[in-house]
Amino acid sequence: MKIDGSRFKRIVVKVGTSTLTHSSGFINIRKIDKLVSCLADLHNGGREIILVSSGAVSCGLARVGFPRETLTPRQKQAAAAVGQCQLIDMYARRFADYGCTIAQVLLTRNVVDEPELRANAGGTIELLLEQRVIPVVNENDTVSNEQIRIGSNDTLAAAVAVLVRADLLINMSDVDGLYSADPRSDPGATLLEYVEKIDERIIACAKGAGTARGTGGMKTKLESAQTAAEAGIPMIILNGADPGILYGVFDGEFRGTLFAAEKGKSE
Ligand code: GLU
């Protein structure tokens, strides 16, 4: 897919658990190193980067001894508290190697929904970006319950993109993009490179397609693309197996799916 990436200045990049961790739950150091060097490079090139990173629960579970088969919501929350520390520590150190400063931003649904909290969060992120800091966002899993839970970082990333009025939302997952059918069960499935509008036909393509270890599947990705599109923000799905794939978006050509914005800043 050809694209003029030079127009995108403020970019929200969402990276899923399956991109960031091994199946053991431990951090995939090779991928994180590549992701951070790529984001630091885009940042140094003058772009504003907001990273929405999953992986807290998975990293935490790799560290604490809760049995996976009988995992309770409370144990997951406790695991997230452990894993989030590890994630942020790792990002802070790696970004620092490239001279970049990061900030941890933990959000819940009520922050995104309630005007006062929303203005606080938005204003703080804005100030961080002005100071050339890279906000690293996750859901505040330790405190989220059913009432204030966002649930999936696909949804969170779209909410953040709207909050900061991003020019582009990039969702990095373990799939190449949206296929005409589920590629795991249908060998004839083809990658859809450009989606002008998310209609019934597109929703039908996403049925059943999920990711290996994250919470979101293609359905939540389409919902987040819709949220972004309605706010005038295009969204791209890329395969995070090689985080260097991000460069393609800004160099003019990439493999993935581009969802057009509905109005305003078109893609
Ligand atoms: N907030 C969760 C975590 O950090 C991830 C949720 C998701 O990937 O959708 O583990």
C-alpha cells in the first residue's frame, strides 16, 4: 500500500501483548529493542509519538505464581501491577539509550468519559508532548473493575488518539491486517489493503479472526478504526512481528490495512 506518511506528525502507536512477549509471558527483548529504536528514530525525526503498550498482565504472570487455569480477576490485577513496573522500567531504559524521555500514563474508562478527568488527562499528555516526552499509555488494570474498565487496548488506543487529536493511529498486532476471511482457516483469504468505509461486508470479514495472546481480536480493531475514522483519524493495522515495518508507513509504502478517516484529516 502506497502512502504519503510525511503528513502524519502526531502518531498513536498501539502494540499488543503478542508482539511484546514470548508465549512464556516474558518480554521479547529483540522485538522491544527494535520497536524502541524505531519509535525513537521517528521521534527524533520531529514526530510526536504516543505509545499505547499492552503486556502488563502477561509480564506480571510470568513473574508471580498464580495458576493460569484458575486465574481470578483480582490475580490478573495484581499481575498487571507487577508487570507494568517491569514494562515501564524496560521502556524507560531503552528509550534513554536514544536520549528520549518517557512518561507513564495509566487510564480507565471514567477518565476518558468524564469531562473534567478527560481534560486533565488530555492537558497533561499535551504538555508532555510539548516537552518532547513520549507518553507510554496503558489501562490502569490494577484499579479497573467492570464499571470503569476499557477492556481492550485496541479501544484504549482509539480513545487516546481521539483525546490527543492524533493524525494517525497505528495498531501493531500479530496479524498483517484485515483479510477477506480468517486466514488461519481459509487459505484463499486475501489482505485488504484499503478500507474506505467499515460496512457490513467489512465487519463480516473480521468474524472469528483474533490474536494469539492479546485481549482484542479483529472485532475490537474494527471498532477502534471506526472510532478513529469518525474523529477524522485514519488507522493502520500492521504486523508487529518485525517492528521495523513501521518505517514503511513514513517511507511511502507498507504492508497492512489502511482504514480511511471519515472526515477532516483524510488519509
Ligand atoms: N492492559 C492489558 C495489559 O497490559 C492489555 C489489554 C489488551 O491488550 O487489550 O496486559
